[in-house]
Amino acid sequence: MQEEYSSVEAMYRSARRAAALGLVVNLVLGATKLVGGLVGHSFALLSDAVNSIGDSFSSAAILVALRVAQRPADSEHPYGHSRAEAVAGLSVAWLIAFSALWVAWEAVTRISDRHLTPAAWTLWIAAVNVVLKEALYWSNLRIGQRIGSQSLVTNAWDHRSDALCSLAVVFGIALVRWGGPRLIWADEMAALVVVAVILWNALRLLRTNASELMDSQAADPLVDSIRAAAGAVEGVRGVETLWVRRSGMEYFADIHIEVDPQMTVERGHQIGHDVKRRLLNEFTALRDVLVHLEPHAHKNE
């Protein structure tokens, strides 16, 4: 569950550090696996290199999006720029999907060809990748959940799937090394396993970011907490409607509160301001709250 930070800037700063670390690690691993796959004659390692390079694009896009998302609202974007994360996520998802399809085509066309057996040291490259990617998974997951960044949580699971991909590469290369030419196809089969995981990640990334752009309701725990905080404000008789939509790491809330229908407009206006001020103070990730007043029904009193 998301923890509250002292400021929105602190949330973005933490997210940028995690994305930058992921970018550096993915670039190093991608280059290492690319060279290792070419020199060591392992197509599975090459496909995993494409995966890491795609992750580098993803991390870079997140970094740029986080910068854009922090820009203040202007006349053309009165709600701010926080949806830049979702836009970047969709673009990267399509890029990853197309790269996976290219790798799949190459793997299928090579599977029946006779080619050199992968070098033994390519196993070590894949094994080290498993360890590093699993460590990045736990790091990104912890930070993403703490600051409520869907892009970082998604990135975390991408690291976990990368670890599983590299594990498949380890088994594929090991089979070829153990079985010799009669199991040479195992290298391409490992590549196809990597492709399947990449496509699954791309689909998940597309669904997550498309859902955000379509203004889906926020998670129930957050909505319930906001409802309880608003209901505790003096003068609020009930919460009739509450909509909370995600926009990057931030949220926008539309709330209809019930007040005494006999009170003055000035008093009702003040209660509305009290509700907005309390919610913005208690929930750092809330960028804005729109409060609407409704008359409270007395028929059950």
C-alpha cells in the first residue's frame, strides 16, 4: 500500500532514482548479452539482449515522463502533465511488442538450421543476469508501492520476468552444451520462451496505461481512506459520491458531500473548503479535489 511522502517532489525524486538505476543496469546488461550472444553463438542470449535494450528504452521513457509530469499546469493543460507516464508507457509497450515479434521470427527461421554450439561462458552471463534482475525487481517493487508509482511497479515486474527469461536462457544453453548438436534447437526454444514473456509484459503494460488514460477508479483502500477523511470534517453529514482517478503518481478526486440543507450558502462553502484542505493535507498524492455540495435528507432522522 502507498505510503505518504512529505511532498510530491520527494515522490518524484525517489522514482527518478529508481528509474535511473534501472536504465544503467539495463544498458550494461544489454550490451554484455549482445556481445556475448554474437561472440558466443547463442541466439537465446541475443534475444535476452533485445529484452534488456527494450527495458532501457522503457527506463529512459519513464525518466523523461517523470520530468514532464512535474511541470505545473498551464492554459493548455489545466490538469497538469502527470499523464505523461501513461503516454510514455503505451509507446514503450508497442516498441517492446514489435521487437519481440522480430526475435520470434528470427528464432523460428533458425530453429531447423545447423549452427555453432554456444560457448560455455555464455551460461555465466545469463546466470549473473538472473541475480541482478531479481535484485532490481525487489528494489523497484518496494519503491513503486511506497510512492504509488504504477510505472515503477510495472517496471519491477518487468525485471522479474527478465530474471525468468535469463533462467530460461541458462537452461537452453545448458541443454545445448550437454546434448551437443542433437539439442542445438534448445537455444532457439529458449529464445521463444523469452519472446513469450516479452509479449506478455507488453500486453500488461498496454492494459495498465490504457486503463489510466480511460480514468478508471483508484484502488479501494485509497478511495475508502479519502471517504473516511472527508466524512470526519465538521459539518459533513455524509459522502454521496466519490470518484478518484489516477494520473501518473498523482490523483484527482471529485467528491459530493451531504450537508444540512438549512445552512447558509456561506457556511456550506466553508465546509467544502475544509474538506478540500483536509484531503490535500492528508494525501500528498492528491493533486486536486473538486467538492460539490448536496442537501442531506432528514427522512431517516
